[in-house]
Amino acid sequence: MTNFLLAIKLWFIVHITPGKLINTPSPIEKEGWQLTFNDEFDKGEVDYTKWRDYAYFGYRFHEGNIFKNGTAPDEYYAEDAFTFTDSTIKISTKRQDTEIEHIDWDGKNWGKFTIPYRVGHLESVDSFEQKYGYFEARIKFGGEPGHWDAWWLASKYAWPPEIDILERWSGKYRERFNSTLHWGKVEDGTKGAKGYKNKVKSTYQDFHIYSCEWNEENILIFYDGLLINKFKTPKDFIHPMHLIINTGVSMSPKERLDEAMLPDYMEVDYVRAYKKL
């Protein structure tokens, strides 16, 4: 019922009083919170003291397709996916073949593959992780179909847990993003997920602020400072999590990736994390 009422409130603000949503940058100082991580993306280059540009499990691609059916991954986490303005980073998605040879951690050689898309991936696994807090990013997404972009938290100690503050599929619903929790354990079959589709004013025509407060009791999702969803914190969310922000593609026909005019970009103004004072 809580989430249903929040959805009604958001619809009313978006459609009846759209000026209530303010997509200007949020002040870096927040009353009651201490800043613990930030990147304002104003250096003109990736700050590798804060980020790595490939996945925390060690590869520049996901091995799932290789292991399941011997086919190539869909996307490669490219070193050259980042360009800059004077105050933002632009993370690209483009159609470009990348040849790889996959040798897994046990030394097995799975052969050579051609990955069709190059995307961008940044995560703080080597520099920053935190249990509980407030996590915020100001983002403008590309307007093309076929995207599967995300701003999320994950743990290097186990999977799940995972908090998807934002996942955005752009084939049909560019005025919508999903927020999802993943919990439990894969190995004993208790893995679960719960998500909501957030209908919003826009995701691609301007910058908007996507944020999350994670505490012992609840996980709260905000859009431009407006509370739009509320989850109960799973009991097994015991590990600190690091920050991940990435572009991606969806191969689902309904997302219409074949119609996309690429390259296209996710533009990020800043990423910040806080802990409660």
C-alpha cells in the first residue's frame, strides 16, 4: 500500500504540478549527513584512485553467455568509453566488435569470441564501500532505444545483496526506471528479488537526481528529492556495498536496439555518498 500511495503522489506532481520537481544540482553538504565519497567529474579524466573501469569480478565482460551456451557476451566494458565536458562525464554505448579470448579463473580456455557492443562501466570496489547511508547521482540519459543503463550498489563479499537504485530500459519507456533489491543466496535457492517501475517526468531530456537512503529498517528511493519508493531492508543485507554506474544494452526485441542511432551517452554530473551523523 505504501508504494501504491507513493506512485499516486508522484503521478500527481509530474502531471498536475510539474514545477515541483527540481532537477538542479543538489548541495554537496547535507544537514545530518557526512560526505564519504564524491566525484564531481570536473578533472577531464577518469579518477582511477576512485574508480575501476571493469567489473568487480575481474573481467571486462560477463561470462554468462559463454558458460551457458558458448556464445559471445553482449557487451564489453571498454577503456575508451569516457569523454568529458568541463563538469560532467559522458559514458558511451556504441556498436563495435571486440575480439576476446576467455580463460577462466580455473585456467580453462573457452575459446575466442566477438563481442558486438562497447559500453562504459565505473565502480568503486577498490576505493570505497559502505554499509548504510545516502547515495546520490545526477544523470541525463541518452534518448535512443536499446539501453540498459544502471546506477547501483553491490558487495564484493557475496552476491546478493544488491540495490539497484536505477535500471533503465529505453526501448519503450523512456519516462520510467526500475528500482530493485536482490537478496538471499544463489547456492541454496533462497535468492529473491523485488522491484518497482517508477513512472517519472523524464530520464533523457534533462539531468535528474536519482538517490537512495539505505538504513537498518528501510531502503528509500528518491527522484529529484521526491520519495517515490520504499522497501523493507532484507535481514541478510549485512555487507558493505560499493558504487557502480554503467551503460549497457538490452538484446530483448522489445527494447529495439537494432533501431538505435549509436553512439549514445549517459551523462553524469556527479556521484556522492554520505553516512548519517
